[in-house]
Amino acid sequence: MRDFGIAIEIDAPPDRVWAVIRDGPRWPEWTPTVTSIKPLDAGPLAVGQRFVIRQPKLPPAKWQLTELDDPARRFTWVTRGPGMVLYARHSVEDLGGRSRAHLALEFAGLLGPLFARLTAKLNGRYLALEANGLKQFCERARAEGQ
């Protein structure tokens, strides 16, 4: 297995969920899987922008935004290691006033399948924590009228 993914329904409008997902530096507010996301480039979120992401149990990694589609509410960023490329894809689907968030990881490259196997349990756990944290954060904000 070299692909991991999760989808979760959220009782919040898709624009709200999208605003939360696309605000990387604030991820530590809603997921324990991210310690910090630091932009390395100034300006608004844009393709080509780079970030350093720090996560528990993983070395800091430099990620680059390779796809950003605000109207479709999706983005992809990528990080590279020796013999491996890791894509992380995030999207939000409109369910008529509610949302479905999709979070996915794809390991590619010669050593991608090996890294995927070695980190499979962690990947599954982190995706579940992120999805549930996103759901709770967005639904709590909706309940509080934010």
C-alpha cells in the first residue's frame, strides 16, 4: 500500500471548512499531528509557496504547494526525500450546506512503497486524528457562531 486516505462529513459549510484547511499555520490549533507549519515565502497562499512542517515522531520536512484550486476547494503539496516523493492532497466537497473533507497521502518514487509500509500505522493514525480534529474544530466554531 502506498496510498492512504480518509473522508469525513462535517456539519459546517464548505467555505468554513476550506478556510480552516487552507490556513496551514493555524493547523496546530485543531490537530495534534502538526506542531507547526511555517511559511518560507511571503505573500498569500499560492502555488510554489514553501513551508516547513514539524510533526511529532517525524523529522521537519520542507513542503511545496503544487496545486491550489480555491473554487474547487482543493490543494496538494509535496515533499521529497532520498528516492521518495510524498504528495498530500486536501479537498472539501459541498454536501448542501454541510461538507465532506478528503485527506490523502500518496507515496511515490523508487523508495515510496518502502516508506509507505514503514509508516503505514502512523499515516492511518495521523489522518484519522486530522480528520476528527478538523470536524470538531469546524463544528464547534459553527455552534459558537463564528
